Amino acid sequence: MGRVFLKARFRFLKALEVVGLTGIILLLGTVVTCLLIATTGDATAHPSLALLAGKLDSSHVLRKILDLFDVFHLWATAVLALGLSRLTGVTFKEAVFWVFGYWLLARIALALLA
């Protein structure tokens, strides 16, 4: 994304560092998800806005929309955007536009496939 859309070059090891940090955040999200499933006994529980929906059926449209906004995925995406802005030297707003745009398109595609 940095080379193609932002026309910037950066070192591979620095990019790997940002991706590794993001992977640790997603690993923490997996641990929290496992703990939520064990605590609630609900196999569909994960740290998203759907926890605020209460006992909504998992096939309900509102629940599916709220499931898209996982706290750890948003956090990881924000870290990726910050890392991309630091690596390429572009503004944070531009990096957020590209990273969150990609994240949003991926989420929509996954929701349509489900």
C-alpha cells in the first residue's frame, strides 16, 4: 500500500516491526475472545459492539453489523495506520484513509460472504 498508493519506499524490517506489533494486538484479542467465550458460555461472543446488544439473536442484522466493529481489530488497524504514516512520511489522515478504507472493504466483503 505504501509503495503503490503513497509512492513511498521504506525498509522491510521496519514494516515487519509494525506488522509484528499488530499481530501481538490481534493475539491479545484472541485471548480475550477465548476468555469471553469461557465466561459467557456463548460461542459467538467476542469483544465487539455486539456485547452491548444484549441477548440479540446472532442472525439479526443489527447484531451482524455490531459484530463487524471488534475493538481489537480497530486497535490493530489504527496501529497499522500510525505505522504506515511514520514509515512513509505522509500525514496520519492520509494513512488512515488508505488503511481504514482497506479494512472497511475487507469487512464488507467478509459480511457478504457470510
